[in-house]
Amino acid sequence: MTSSMTAFARQEAQFEWGSLAWEIRSVNHRYLEPSFRLPEALRELEFPLREQLRKRLTRGKVECSLRYQIAAGVAGELVVNSDMCDQLQKALKQVQASFYDCALPDPLALLQWPGVLQQQEFDMKQVHGDALGVFNQALAQLIEGREREGAELRDFIEQRLKGVADEAEQVRTLMPEILERQRQRMQQRIEEAGVELDPGRLEQEMVLITQRSDVEEELDRLQVHITEVSRVLKSGGAIGRRLDFLMQELNREANTLGSKSINAGTTQIAVNLKVLIEQMREQIQNIE
């Protein structure tokens, strides 16, 4: 299935211990570039989260952020660190020995000193397991969104691809008529100039014109690339780079058709081809 690299997912969950909320944003990128914003207490989850992501995605810049909250009454009680208080008391006595008029500190200010007030440890193993589980749900939601948009991109590309095939077939149909008009125009100019030209020489000139304007080979290669684009779209998976390469090949053939054009109609068709190919190329930049 064709997948886009652009999507957004949000997954929330409530547990007895509290709540979790994951947000994942994905945009197009040449490679897979994941980044994580995690609470400090869950920082050790980054490695297994990256592994889960790499198993499911191959391209895209993916930003993942997690918010979690412990329910009231579940977290451990606040306790005072006696050792830290003793150290602060000794330090205060030294200060008071040097500054006799130094006022005593506010008890609330002492409680704000790092390490004085602590919370009894809460078992985070359950939180870790739940965070990984909810992440997988959010990732599945993100992949569904990428696949939905990928299906729309595939339809868009197939429509333009059909347009390319139609334009190429039109060139193939018009070429005999264009060459015949070229022959008639050349004969008319010779007659108007009052010059007698050997019929064999006229045929030689027409052969040269035909050779210079022959686009059969370009049309054949164009059809081969069209068939390959269609095949790649049906194969699914990480196909964006392959499609981007094929757009370059299609564009090369369109340029050659334009350079060999001897008629305003085929010149316009070459322009139409380049427009259709560029429209496909722009959308392919979003495909995984």
C-alpha cells in the first residue's frame, strides 16, 4: 500500500495510577529521523521507542512527545531529608558566626532547597509498560493516517500518469500527418520559388527531416517508464525514492520530445507532458 509521510496521531489513556497522552507528528524527509520529548522520569524509554518506530516506518521526520500525570494519592508521601537538613544547619551556623546580625532563614525557603523535600519512590515499571503500549496504539493510528493520505496521492499520480500516456499517444498519432504537412510545405515553397528540384533530392530532404524529428524511440521509452511507475505504485512499501527517479526519466524524455518538435502541436504536447510530470513529482516528495 502506498503511504504518505505526512500524518498526525494523538492517543490518550487513563490508568489506576494516572494518565498518558502521546502525540506523534510526521512530515516528509529523505530518511527516517525520529525525535522524542519525554518526561525525565521516562527518559530511559527512548531506546525501545526508537526500535519500535524503526520497525514500522522507513522514511519521514517523526516528532513524538509524551505527557504523563500521576493520580492524586498514588504517588508516595512527601518526606524531609534529615541528612540534608543537618548539612544546611551546619552551613547556617558558619554563616551566623561570620555575620552576627544575620536573620534566620524562612522554613518554607529551606523546604525549597534542592534535596530537602523528597517524595517516596513510586514504582515506575507499570508506567513504562503502559507508555510503550499507548505509543504502539498512537503509532498504529499514525500509520493509518499515512496510508489514507497515501491512497489519495496514488489516485492523483495515476490520473496524471494516464494524462502522460494520452499525450504520448497523441504524438504517435500526429507524427505521420505532421511529416506529410512538412512535405507539402516544402513542395509549395519550391514551386513558389520557381526552382526545379529533382524528386530524389526532395525525398532525401524529407528523409533527413524525418530522422531529425523521429521520436519513436522516445515514445517507446516513455511508455516503458509509465508502465514501471504503475507497477511501483501497485507494489506498495517504501517506493518514494524509486518514483522520484522515474519522474526524472520521464522528464528527460519529455525534454527530448520538445527539442525534436517541428510543429506547434507537438511542442504544446511536450509542455503538457512536463507540467503533468512536475505535478506528479511534487506529490511524490510526500510518499514514503
